[in-house]
Amino acid sequence: MKIDGTRRKLDLKAYKNRHAVEADYETLIDEPFNLYEDGKLALSYVIPEDNLEPLRLACKTIKYTKNFRQGGLKTTSRVFGYEPRKVLRKDYCSVTSLSRDFPKQNSLIIKGASMVGRNYQKVNPELYAYHKAETEAKVGGDWKINDAPFTSGIINENNPLKYHFDSGNYRNVWSGMVVFKEGITGGYLSLPEFNIGITLRDKSILYFDGQGILHGVTPIQRLSEYSKRYSIVYYSLKGIWKCLPLDDEKIRIRRIRSERETNRQARRVTTD
């Protein structure tokens, strides 16, 4: 299905960081569709033919943590793939802790990036080629997820996320979001600028520019204690462009730590 969309002129500041509700849009879409804005493909919602059950199993057997994303967005989630430097907390590029804590599940999630990439290429070959070229040109081989254009991702568990933009991603490319739902109602993706909501069926994939389109998730009604809604979002972080090859990254952080310790010792001597 093809939809021609025009963005409404909204006060986005009034939406940002507030809860999404179904009243924020007029049309709820359940069928696969492509959304066009000014003749350009802006979003694609697909039901892939691939077997996604291994990804579902991985999601169900991971222990999640409550934390905050960039911008202060509270989530119950785990990140995967690669993390860029965070000067105040972890000033070096690294593999996420999921690979250590849940290696089998992490392997399945990482393998899923290839499937998400193949479907991305199928629905938007031109943008996929641009995205892949950006990654090939600017990301070192130690920091890519398999043959996909993605560097990183997040798994959300039962998260009715407030409205936000995905900060830190490459600009003008798509993220791929795989959704699993069991025993829930609600949990729709709200895109108020386009006046639409998307049901996000079980085993569906949504491709869109999360940095350029305001989005949030409506309340999730769990029908039993076993009810779950998972989303696996594969994306590319611009901060990874700064990562050196793995061995050089280790040398760099050892040098920085040594310099910091030397400076601390010098300050102690001066103070004494």
C-alpha cells in the first residue's frame, strides 16, 4: 500500500518527552505500506518472509536493565553491537556487555542484522546503498555488525516510550525496528506529524529515520503476567566514526589513563 503523507505543522516542543496516546493521530494502519513525503520514500512497514523466531527467543531469555538513553529517556532495555566513547564514563570504544553476559542471545541478535539489512536493501535500495557506503567509508572493520550498515542497536522490553528523536544516529538514513508482541493490546507507534499510528504487528519490521521523525509508543495493555512487547532496533551511531582499530583503541585508553594518573599525582604534590 502506498500513502502520500504531508507533515502537519505541530509545536514539536509540546510533544517531546510526553507520553504518546492514540488520540494524537486520526489513522491507525495495520497493513504493510510505504509512506512518501514530497515524492520521496520516507518510511516502509513490512512483514518479512524470514523466520524471526530465533530473534524472539533471544529477546525472551535476556535479562533487561532499567536505564536512560541519550536525552534522559527512561527504558527497560539492553544495547548491543558497539558503543562509542563516553568521555565522562567510558572514554573508549567497546563491544556492549550483552556479548559477555548473554553470548548465545547476542549472537542471534547480531545475526539478525543481516536479515534486517537484506530487507532494507529490498524496500529502498538507493538509501541502503548510501547508508552502506557511509559505514564502509567511515567505520573501521572492528566496529561493523556483520555485512549490515548498522553499528549498534537496542532491545526494548514493554517500553511505552515517550515522544523523542533518536539522537546520535547518522543523519538521513533508516533504522530497522523488529517487533514481537504476545498477549498485549496497544503499543502502537505514533507519528503525530503525519497524523498516523502503526500497529506494529508481531514479527513485523519498520524502517524509518528515527532522528528525523518524531515518534513515541502508546500505552501497552498486558493481558497476563506473561505478556510481552519487544522491539529490536538496529541503527548506526555517528560516534563510532571516531573509533580507532581495536588494538589502537586499547593503546589510546592506556595512554590516556596513564596521563590522567600522572596529572593527579602532580596535583597532589602541588597541594601538599
